[in-house]
Amino acid sequence: MKCVYSTVELVQADLVQSILRRSGIDSRLQNDGSALYGIGLPGPVLLEIMVREEDLGRAATALQDALPPEPSAPKETEPGTFERKVARSARVRSWMWIAALVIPGTIVTIALGLAGDWEPAARIGALVAALAAVGFLVDRAARRARRRRSDPGA
């Protein structure tokens, strides 16, 4: 007899045996007594579903058709992908703060300018420009600090 399937779950082994039985294939479960009475053993007990050698191909096909595919291992990504995503999100967040400070002031400046109130429009415009410049400088300083932290030798 040859092993067609192995698992540590007794319920899963029973499911596999029922699939084989439905396909007309006789099977035996090895180590089932150890799994039932193996309380306190150092690790899980491997259950093996055994079929006759001549039924091995049919059994593999029946199980392949009936069982969901095994989950695949996560794909390897190129080194540094996660770090680049974190850095990109930090850049987006910093520009969002700048935009949150600048856009309302710009709208008010335009509205006041269209209404003919040039003096407050000029003051608010200057304030918006100063906020944008400060935000840009703070963002550059933060990028340099992140770069220094990630590459201490540079």
C-alpha cells in the first residue's frame, strides 16, 4: 500500500477517506489510534491515508478534483519594497498636510480678490505662500532625517 494523502487533522483524514470511498477506492488510515489517544505527545501525529498501488493514480485524481488546492507560499518581493511603500505614504501624508493648510487660504484669497477686497486678499495670499514654503522646508528636512536614519553610513 502507498500513501496518497497525509495530514495531522483527524477530521480532514476522515473527509479524504469518504472522498475515496465515494470514488470506489478502498483506503486505510494509519496512525489513527495514535491520533485519538496521543494526548500529551510532543507534537502532532501524522495520519496517512494508504491505498493499493494500482489505485494510487485514481485516488490522486479523485482527491485533486474534490479538495481545494493547497495555499501557495507568499511570493517573494524584491528587497526594500515595503520600505519604499512606507516612505511613499509618508511623502503623501506630508503633502496632504501642506494642501490642508494652503488650499483653504487660497480659496479665501481668490474670493476676496474677486470681491474687490485687495488688502485682506494680499495678506492672506502672503500667509498662504509662507505656509507653503514652511511646509515644503519641513517636508525636505523630514525626508533628509528619514534618509539618514535608514542609511546611517551616508
